[in-house]
Amino acid sequence: MSIWRGPSSPTLLQDYPVPWWFPQSILQLRNLSLRVLSLPDHVWKNPVLRQWPSLTVRVWLKRDSGQYWPSIYHVMPSPCSCMSFNPETRRLSIGLDNGTISEFILSEDYNKMTPVKNYQAHQSRVTMIQFVLELEWVLSTGQDKQFAWHCSESGQRLGGYRTSAVASGLQFDVETRHVFIGDQSGQVTILKLEQENCTLVTTFRGHTGGVTALCWDPVQQVLFSGSSDHSVIMWNIGGRKGTAIELQGHNDKVQALSYAQHTRQLISCGGDGGIVVWNMDVERQETPEWLDSDSCQKCDQPFFWNFKQMWDSKKIGLRQHHCRKCGKAVCGKCSSKRSPIPLMGFEFEVRVCDSCHEAITDEERAPTATFHDSKHNIVHVHFDATRGWLLTSGTDKVIKLWDMTPVVS
């Protein structure tokens, strides 16, 4: 993928290689280390949390030298699969392969981990955890295809819901108590949670691949979903119009999403190493439905399955294509041009019919996103909006810290 950096680019502040013996399967546990970016300034000694091959969770503190050194650790009874950290309460929730969620409280100086309780949440590996401070709830999903929520004060299970596939994305809106669950089948499920029960609101599907990431904007009431089909979809939940805007800017699966509410910019990171910053403060357009036709809707040439028209006109059938702007079914000759259509989410050049190509103005071709190369295949990210810093971890076992203020401001 060609990388267009635009007028400014993120600045790589630091990168931290992980030892060569650090297991590939543990990369997802850097989710813990990502959470430390939201800690208060007075503890910006940068505690970093990792799980070690010996089933330990470790806190690493950033010393005056700028290097990370181990501070404390805790041995877990089972391999960790996901983690969640709340900086206000210093509450650390760890999901395990055996379905248990273990909860700890970290001391103010991050030199002590106190076990609080264990939740027997799932029958198999915990895949996602989210702690809701306002309601004292712990939300979780597992490979048993179960979504569950527990009371963090009593440890009691409040309710559950069985999803159609293993969940791979989890977001929650505190005000409306709606939970959004994305799964590996590509479906997004919306549930309304009460204290001890839940109601199915709706399900929707727009991706051709599994959902890999979710991001919720409670102000605009917009849900973003990333997928293994390389695309991001913006779902206008609050508008109640069923609007879905596609964003095409990656050449590999989208691994993580973050949203900067104060600037209305979406950050998407993918397995292709790309960091894409989308300007969501523009009037975007839905992509049109592709029309069905037995012949080109521009020149009326038959498509190759239209035997009757081929016989009557004594013409060879042509292959069918679709214009990305108008959605009409056209032949290759009538759609020989390519053009970006950023307001429809197509930042790269896509096929358009000749008439649409002529109608697209230079203003409509102006990019609405900037593209940046992280130089590693990103697995997880965390964005700290207060500092404008982005933390990425990749399959190369390197954690990188980026200053995003040149592009997110």
C-alpha cells in the first residue's frame, strides 16, 4: 500500500522490543500495557503490565533513565487471554483461558497488586472484558459464545446472553445501558441491559468478514466496526435512519479502532501496518446499492449470461462491473476510469463509469483521511486523547509510542 503522509505525520516517541522468547500468542495481552496511557500525570512513571511465559502478570515502571524495569508480579493459575484496566479505581481485570476473571487493585505507587475476587464467568477462554465504573458492572464475552455481566461489588452474575458466534468486539453506552457485541460471523448485536435481565434490541450485518473491533461515540451516538474484510463501517445508531457509511482505507484486516471525540477523528489500525486518521466531521454519503441487470446500463451490451440478447444481437457477452458512485451495472468499456471518492469512504481509486468520472469534481476527490506507516503489523492500540499519544503493539513483538498531535488536533 502506498502511504500518503499528508502535511504532518505522527512522531515515533519510543519503541520497546519484547524478548525473543515472548510467545506469539501473548501479544494480545499487551492490551494491559496500552491501558497505562490513561493513568494520571503524577504516575506517569509509565507502569506497563505484561504477562510472562511463567503465567505471571508483571507491572513494569518507567525509570528516570527512560527504560522499563520490573516492579511487581502475580502468578496466575491459567494463561491470560484479555485484560482491562480502570485508571480511576486502579482496578485490574484479567480474563483467563479457563473462563475465570480475576480482579486486582493496584496501589497508588503501582508497587503492589491486591487480589480482590474471582468471577466464574465462562466455560472457556474469556475473549473481551469491560469494567463499567458508573454501574459497578463487569462485562465479558467468551469462546463459549456467551456474553455475561457481573456485579463488581458482590461478584454475583447478573445475566447473560448467547451470541451467534464468538465475540470479538465489545462496547457499552452508560447512559442508555446498551451493549454492542461484534462477533466473528460479521454480525453486531445490540442488547438493552437491566439489573438482572437483558432485551435484544436488534442485530445488523454489513461486513463480509468477521468483526475485529468496535468503537462507540456516545456523543454522536455512532458505532464504528472494523472487520477482517479490510473495511470500517460507521453505523448511525442515534439517527435511527439505518445509515451505514463504509470506509475503505486498509489492505489487510482492521485490528483496532479509537475515536477522538474532541476533534471527531477516527483512528483505524490494520494488519497492513497502516494507521489511518479519518476526518468524521464531514458530510459523508452512503455507498449505493449495486443494481442488477442483464445488460450494460450504459451501452446496452449483453452480459455473458444473457444468451437471448447475445443471440438476437449477434454479440459476444461481456463481463459485468459496477460503478462505485452510482451503483449501475456496466461493462468494462463503459467503466474504464478510476477515481477516489472520499466522501463515500473510497480513499483509494475505485472503478466508476465514464459519466460519473466526468461528474466528480476536484473538491469531491479531496482526501478526508491521512495515511501513515507504523512499520509493523499492528495487533492492538490504545489512544490517550488527553496527550494525543497512541500506543501500538505488533506481531514483531515491539510496542511503539506515537505522538499523534500533528494529525489529531
